[in-house]
Amino acid sequence: MSVMLVRLLHLVLSLNLVSMVAAADGADQFTYLGFIGSNLTVDGCATITPDGLLRLTDGSLVQKGHAFHPAPLCLRNSTGGTIRSFSVTFVFGIISLFLDLSSQGMAFLIAPTNNNLSAALPAKFLGLTNDQNNGNASNHLFAVELATIVNIESGDPDGNHVGIDINGLKSVQSYAAGYYDDKSGNFQSLSLSSRQAMRVWIDYHAEKKQIDVTLAPLTMARPVKPLLSTTCDLSMVLTDIVYLGFSSATGTIYTQHYVLGWSFAVDKPAPAINIDNLPKLKTAYAGPKPLRKVLYIVLPVVTTMVVLVTGGIIIMLVRRLRYAELREDWEVEFGPHRFSYKDLCLATDGFADKHLLGVGGFGKVFKGVLPTLKLEVAVKKVSHKSRQGMKEFVAEIVSIGRLRHRNIVQLLGYCRRKSELLLVYDYIPNGSLDKFLRKNKESKHALSWTQRFRIIKGIASGLQYLHEKWEKVVVHRDIKASNILLDKAMNGQIGDFGLARLYDHGMDLETTHVAGTIGYLAPELIRTGKASPLTDVFAFGIFLLEITCGQKPIMNNHACGSQIPLVHWVLENWRDGTLMETMDARLQGEYDAGEAALVLKLGLLCSHPFPSARPRMAQVMCCLDGVAPLPDLTPASLSLAMTWDSAFDASVAPDPVTSFGTISTFSGGR
Ligand SMILES: Nc1ncnc2c1ncn2[C@@H]1O[C@H](COP(=O)(O)OP(=O)(O)O)[C@@H](O)[C@H]1O
Ligand SMILES: *[C@@H]1O[C@H](CO)[C@@H](O)[C@H](O)[C@H]1NC(C)=O
Ligand SMILES: *[C@@H]1O[C@H](CO)[C@@H](O)[C@H](O)[C@H]1NC(C)=O
Ligand SMILES: *[C@@H]1O[C@H](CO)[C@@H](O)[C@H](O)[C@H]1NC(C)=O
Ligand SMILES: *[C@@H]1O[C@H](CO)[C@@H](O)[C@H](O)[C@H]1NC(C)=O
């Protein structure tokens, strides 16, 4: 309460004083005890604070500020044309963020105008000049600088000095801030940046053309000996009409420059300033803080970090999305067989076209090298729409993955994505067998009979393993030449497992598919849709004929332009006594006739239309190994032309290469 009252009183008093004194002074003198209501002309960051201080700079870096007494003055003797004596005194304070360290300083000045310092620069130019006009006589400038930073170019003695400047910052005379003690005559230095208010007296003696500048702490009476005293004819410098004021500038240290009071008089000493009536200088710095400076450093760092982190998160998200997989709880038990999509992506260079091995009935097959294991694999991408039955299917895939046989392509594992199933197999370098059998574009060198016989035995052994030697009966469902892959040593390996099951498990409910390939489908499979080891034997029989004759299961009959089943053709030749003419021409007659006949007859027996007449794979193996003889066969006993025709007529019609035609295609609409 009382503090407020005192403040108010003080405010009213100072207001009155300013207006009273200013009014009483007239043109030749003025006094400011604080600046409330003073009507100073200010620019830059100069302002009058609410408690009446003239604040020339607010603490912002590399800024300038000016303040002028509003009325122009004429200092020139009307008769003699010389500048008259004048006297100035003012009280100032420099408050910097750091004690005894500030930048850049302030100056009292007499200038030809009060509005022509816009081109002046802050920092070392103190808001007085710039690098173009510094020192130019056309400036008509007189200043007393209180500088707190050394400016080498201006010949400053130190970073805490007072200087008399004419037209520029190269001082006519300067000296370290301080005063001469009246009693001892010793020099006492003062720190301009000490946050203490100090007083300056500037006197121009017209007769002696002498300028005296005196500095002292606020509470001290004016020392007798001035700090600076120099001879300089201001008549040569100043214009007829002049403006009196202050200039100040900051550099790279947060500094506020204040003027507390100011008086001036011509031809007599400036009116004394009663320090009791001055506004108080707050000795604590309260301007812009290095917080900002910290921000200048921290902000870019933080921004960069934020950008980096955000970028990182985005990249992670993109990668997550790119490598997104479907993983469900039930898959935990299949963990070891599960591959990460990322690994498969990396293995195949993102499923690049150059790694495409081929396109099969289920989807594309890519070659890849697993990044960690450095293992060559074939990745089959199977698209599926429904997730129904996926669990059973994966369970089967995994169980198939446990099959180990040298004539079975090893299924290494799987991976699931939204609409894709990826199956990972051992890579089999020589590709599928059918490419070696066909005489067309893709054909490779013909296989010798020895190679063919070895492949036959291998496949038979693999199939026997599936049917009879493993813990469960596994029906392959799609035995055919294109599903037999050849390894480096040209051994046959059964590939493409379990995919037929994909359809059985209702993966694709829109159409009911029969798994298998036309030409290899046993008649009862077409009728009932039920696969069994014997339907595999049927397909194996067709495969035997295919590899021996080098013909497709459904042949083009060149004579009549129709298509006839290979079985039918071989059977007819046998009946006509020309069985050996069905041998692949590419063998050029080089084959073991006994083996060839055995294989052809075995092929016919295996693809017998009646399942009950077909041998089991164990029997097939015995025949091939020569352990057991082939049962007595005649063309007649196998000649069931009617059955053949009724079985095949409907199925021959569509494109014979089409895999997995719908049931409706076979049964003429269901
Ligand atoms: N494990 C593998 N190693 C090497 N090549 C393979 C492998 N699996 C498939 N391929 C190649 O990819 C092609 C397409 O395979 P696949 O989808 O099994 O054909 P289809 O469905 O017609 O039987 C094959 O012709 C074969 O050359
Ligand atoms: C302030 O200055 C303006 C123009 O310089 C003048 O018109 C006005 O009367 C002055 N006011 C006071 C209070 O001195
Ligand atoms: C003006 O100058 C003349 C001579 O230089 C001097 O006699 C006179 O006193 C001066 N007048 C003032 C007001 O200083
Ligand atoms: C400012 O001063 C320059 C000379 O330094 C002068 O040419 C120019 O006209 C002045 N401008 C104003 C607005 O007074
Ligand atoms: C001083 O300033 C004037 C006008 O602004 C200019 O013509 C002159 O060249 C300057 N002199 C020097 C030495 O720069």
C-alpha cells in the first residue's frame, strides 16, 4: 500500500518537475528528471519505460536506438558565427546480462537532424554512422561515446572507455572510464557495465575551443579534473541548427542502456540534477535472455531431431507396411517354419522380375538367397482371398515341411501376408522336367534314357515315400512333368506340394476346383472329386508315358487334327505291335529296350481307368528295380477303349494345358 503511494507520489512529482523545469527552462536550457511525458523523439528500440527511464536499447542483440530532445537548437553566436559555450550533464546506467561485460555502448550526440540516423549501423558504429560515412565531415556530428567493447579500427584504448568523437567513431581523444580523485589526484577506474548509475558532464568552452568530459559515480560530486580534455573547434563541425540526443547500440551481449536524467544549458553550467528525483535504475537485468540464444542453438537442433525422428518413424511405418505380415496366435507352434516377409523381400530384391523363375498355376515363383542363411531358395507367391481353412492348410504345409526325401523338393517354410501366402522351397537349379521333354522354344538338350530311367525311379521312390513310408498318407494330387524339378545331378524331385490342398480347404469358395491337371486326372477323380494315392498312381502312369514318349498327356493327332490321349495312342501301338515306335524320337534309338518296354507297360498299367487295377507305388518300385516281374499284361486286358472315351470325351474339350479347371467344365454344368 505505502509502496504504491510513494510510487504514485514520485510519479506525480517527477511529472510535475519535468513539465515545470522544462517549461521554465526556455530555448537555451532544459532539464529532464526522468522522462515521463517528455515528448522525446525516439526511434529504433529506444523507448520510455513506465517508471520514467529512457531506455535506448532493450537488450535485443545488434539493435540501435536513438532519442532526441524534441526542439532543435541554435548554438551559433549570431554575430560571430561561432558555436557558443554549452554544458551538458546526464545520468546513465548500463545493465547487461553479465556484470562488467556488455556491448556495445552509448553516446551523447549533437547532430544536424533528429531523423537521419536510419542508415547508421548498430554494434561497433553505436548507431551513429555506418561503414560508408564514418568519419566523413559531412556528418556534422559531435559525440561523447561510452563504449564497452574495444573497437580496434577506431583506436579504442580498451573495452571500457570514454571518447570524444567528431563525425565518426575514431575518437579525437579517449580514455579508460574513471575519474581523478579530488584529494589524491589518483585515477579511479569505473566499470561502465557495473550496473551502477553514473553521471557525465560535457562542457564546451567557446573561447578556449575546449571540450571537457567528466565521469563520476552517481553519488559523487563532480570531480574537479575532467577525464578528457581536448581542444576542438566545434564551429567547424556543427551545423547552425542542431539536435541534442543519445544514441546506443547493442552487439552480441544482451545489454540495456538507460538515461535517467539529463540537463543542458548554453553559456552557463547545465542545471544541476537532483539525484533524489531521478527514477531508480533497476540493477537486475530483465530483458531478452540467452534463453533465446539457447533457443537459437537448441531450436534448430530440436527441429532437426524432430525431423529426423519423424522421418525415422515414417520410414519405420513404411517398412512396417511394406513388410507387413499376417501372424495369428495359432501360428506360434509353427514358428520355426515361419519366415519373415522382410527376409523374403530382401532375398528376392523385393520380388524383382529378374528373379522370376516361372509362373505356375498358383502364382509366380521367384529365386532368392536368404540373407542370414545364404541359402538359395525358390519363393512361391500364392494369392488367396479367404482366410478360411488357412490354419489347417498351414498345419499341413508345416507337416509336409517335415518330409525329408531326396526326391522331394524340401519345403522350408511359409509366410503369410494379407492376401498372399508365400511358400519357401529349396532352390532346384535345373528347373522343371517338362522343359527337357518338349521340342519347342524353351527346350533344353534332350535327356538320355539313363537319365530318364533314373528320374523315373527317383520319382517313384519319392511318391512311394509319400504314400506309404511316411507317418501319414500324403496325396500329392498334381504329379506331372512340370512339377518334377531336376537338381544339379539331374535327379528328379517332386515339387509343388500341398497346393492342391489349398483348394480342398475351401481357400477359394467362389468356384469349386478339382485340383490336378487335365490329362493326369484319373476318371474317378473327375467323377467324385476325391483324390487318393491311386489317383496319384494314375498321374504317375501318365508321367511315365510322357517322359518315355516325349509327348504331352493329350497329344495332337496330326493325321486327323484331333486330340487323343497319350495312353490311348501307346495302347493302340502296343496292340498293333509297334510299341517301340512310341519312344521319344530325341533318344535316337539309344535306349535299353527292356527297360523302355517295362516303363511303357507300367505306365499303361498305372493309368488304368479302374483304380483297383492300378498297382501301389511299392509294387511299382519292385518292378522298376527288377525285384518283381510286371504282371502279365496284354493290350487286350488293358484295352478298355469305351471306358477311356467315356472318361475323357468331356475332359478333352478345354485347353488341355489348363490346370485346375472347374468341376463344371468337366461335368458340363453343376
Ligand atoms: N524349388 C524350385 N526351384 C527352382 N525352380 C522352381 C522351383 N519351384 C518352381 N520353380 C520354377 O518355377 C516355375 C513355376 O513353378 P510352379 O508354380 O510349380 O509351376 P506349375 O504350377 O505350373 O507346376 C517352374 O516351371 C520351375 O521352373
Ligand atoms: C510534443 O512534440 C510535438 C511536436 O514535436 C508538439 O506538437 C507537442 O506539443 C509536444 N508536446 C509536449 C507535451 O511537449
Ligand atoms: C558572439 O561573439 C562575439 C565575438 O566573437 C562576442 O563578442 C559575443 O560576446 C558573442 N556573443 C555570445 C552571446 O556569446
Ligand atoms: C541525411 O544525410 C545525408 C548526408 O549524410 C543527406 O544527403 C540526406 O539528404 C539526409 N537525409 C535527410 C532525410 O535529412
Ligand atoms: C563524404 O560524403 C559525401 C556526401 O555524402 C560524399 O560525396 C563524399 O565522397 C564523402 N567523402 C568520403 C571521404 O567518403
